[in-house]
Amino acid sequence: MSLSKAGKRHSEDVFFTTADPALARSLQRRAKEGSLTRVGRGVYVESGSEEEVSGRIHRNWQRIAAHAVPGAVVTHLSAFAGGITASNEVVLSHPTRFNRRIRYPDLTLVLIKGPGPQPGDLRLGSLDLYWASQERALLENLSRGSATTRAARDAVEERLITCLNANKEAGLNQVRDRARALADPLDATASFDVLNRIIGALLSTHSKGVLKTKAGLAIAQGTPIDMERIDLFSTLATALRTAILPDITDVAAQGSARIHFAFLESYFSNYVEGTRFSVEEAEGIVLRNQIVAQRPKDSHDILGVFNLAYRAETRAAVPPVGDDFVDLLQERHRVMLERRPEVDPGHLKLEANYAGTTQFVQPSHVRGTLAEGSRLALTIPEGMARAIYYLFLIVEVHPFADGNGRLSRLVMNAELSRCGRSRITIPTLFHPQFVDCLRALTQSGRPEPLINALSRMGSWCATFDYADLAGLVSAMRSANAFEESPADFRLLNADGSRAT
């Protein structure tokens, strides 16, 4: 077996010995020559400064942990901290390997006795390594183990508060039920009793003596709202009420045209989010149900968006306002990403998320901000104006761990279809400018670039004939829609004139 195939099958800069003696000798020889550095038993990384070696170890900690302790579960404090803790440790549970530490430069694996993977624990890709379910992590962080391997009790309470704000009472009750089922297998009856008391206090006004955090004690005051975001939404709403926008009758409302538009809508929406297929592969997935064997989840991402864009029950159905808006949004998200359990489809985010330096709405404020923001939509003219508003509302709150961009475009288009107006796709070539327009509103409070951009895209989409897919794809290619570099290409209309 060659080094290029065996040694690099996990990563570009970390290598593992296997049962192949030739590979082991090759790695040892490269370490002796200085191109590799042995950082632990059977583990080598490309040589470099201490900082570079540390960075390679940190980037590949999951692979290293799976190699060192196959079958282990990332748990306790690490399950709360995203893996590596502030003290550069990863806490792992294993039924037979425990009470020891495995040290690497700037990283230590801390092994604790605990059962192997339980229902709800998530396997990390193809690695023999698992991530503790939320309920397992809550129970194990409430255990009586070492304080250095457990999250503080306040952190557990704050996590439960986030669950409550994100998924309401029903969601928190589900957490309790799943934790109850894990109490015996984890030998965590005492931890469950504590967890049960905290959840009971959060679901009741009788919280005195149980809840410890300010956020927990303030739960009874109602669902929090990000008022700065509501002010930003009001700025956009004010501009949309007076904006002169294109009013284009749906050019692909029925028959094959509707199928072909939904296909391209799903293709572009997924491509710009990193789910990339050739147009031909995507066509096979959508129109012939040819799931790509090596990429089943990506294939179902394409199908998920297509089905929501095409089917009558979702194509023109906009979520109602208030709490119902959030609930239906969660259902659309569940349907769209149901084959990706790792992103918790249908559940609001539990961790803060970012785009560059922009931090989106805090998890605890998501439900209230979406509910209040959706009410503001009814003050905006129907059709294009309200559609633009819905898109920005969802993008700016960013309520889910993944899929926010795709969902925002689906809800925008649902409003357009509800009013019999032509839907909008964002072609690959235009996506960088589209993101710049979103940023102008988020960071500078300027709504005009986003309004103008989506108006242009609405008009652009309507210049194409959607009846014949082969002709449509050819016309899109001629318009440079599938290109990625705005520096090298210009987006054209179907007639060859410049679109932007």
C-alpha cells in the first residue's frame, strides 16, 4: 500500500500507522529525515514550528481520538465546549479504557469510564468516534466526577434555558423524556434527579431555590426579543413600503416549466451553500431519482429543496405570523434536511452562529425575534416587497445550525407564488454580489442594495423559457449563470444583454 493512499486517506497533514509494516517503516523513515514529526503512538504530522504542529493536531483531533481510542464518545465538558476545552483537553467516555490521559503536543485526551454509544449519540462521519447526545451530555455534566471534566452547573441550566426558548415547553419535555431513558444505561439516576428538578423549575413559576442563573429566574417574564434586529427589520420594511418593484406574473406556474424552475432553484440554492453537483448529476437526482451512491445526503439536500419548491402544499404556502411562523419554519427545515441528523433538522439552533464578524441572533432570542419580525411582514405590500422582507428576516436571525440560506429563499419564493408572481433564483455568478447586499443592510443599515439586487434577479429569471430543460440549461450557460468569478464573467440576460 502506498503512502499517498494509506497515510493520507484521513487528512492532508496527519498520518497514522496501520497493520501494514511497509507503511510504518515509511513513516519512521520520513520522521528520521525530518519531514514528519511523531506526536504520539502511531501518529505523525508534517513537521513545522511548535505552533504549526499544534495547529495540525487541533485541526485533526477527531481523527487522532478515533485512532487512539476507537469507539469512544466525546462527552462531559467537551460535548459542551465543541470538543477541545479551554485547557486543551478532550474528554472521552469508554467502557474499558479509562482513568488515563493520552498526551500529544498541546492536546490531551482524558479518558473516563462510561458506556459506549447510546441511542442519540452521533457518529462523526466515517470515524469510529461518537458525539454525546444533548441528553447524555446534560446528565454526565451533572455527575459527581472531576470538576475539570464537567461543565459548571450554571452552564447546564443555561443550555436548558436555550432549549426552552428555542423549542418551547414541548422541546424541553422531550429532553427530559430522552434523558430519563438514558439514566439507567449511564448509571446517572442521581444526575437525572437534578436535571428533572431544573427542568421542572423552568417549566413552572415555582423556581425559588432551584434555578441559579439570572436567565433562568427571568424565564417567567416571557420570550426575549433582539430589539436591535427588530429596528433593522423596521428599516427594511419602511423602504419596501415605498419601493418601486417589478411585478412579474409567474413565468413557470404549471407543467414542465414549473418542474424545471424548481429544479434550477434547488440546484443554485444548494450549489452556493456548498452542496455541489454538475447540472447533469443534479438533473438525474431530481428528475430520475438517481441518488449519487457516494453522496446520499447531498443528493437528498437537492431533493429536499426541490420538493418544497415544487409541491403544491409548500410551493405557495407562507408560514402564518407569530409563534406559528416559527413552528411552520421548523417543519419546513425538518423536511428539507431530514437526512442530516447532525444538523438537528426541525430544531432551532442551540449555539450562536456567525458569518465572518457578524453574529446572528442569540439562540435564546430566536423564537421571540422571529415571531415579532413575522408580524411586521403584514405591514408590507404583498408580493415582491414582502418576499424580500421574509428572506432577510430568516437570513438575519439565522435560526438553524444549517440550511438558513436555502430556507430563506424558499419562503421568499413561497410569498411570490402565493401572489401568482414569478419566483427568483440567485445564480452562482451573482451570489457574491447578493451576499454583499445582505451585508450592507446588516452592517450599515442600507436596504437599497438588497432591494435592487433581488428586483434585478426577479427580472432576470423572467427572461428565460422554462418549457424545455435542455434549452434552458444551454441558455443559462450562455448567460454565465453557472460561472463563479464575477471578476472574469458578467451575468447576461437570455437575449445576451447585460443583466448587472
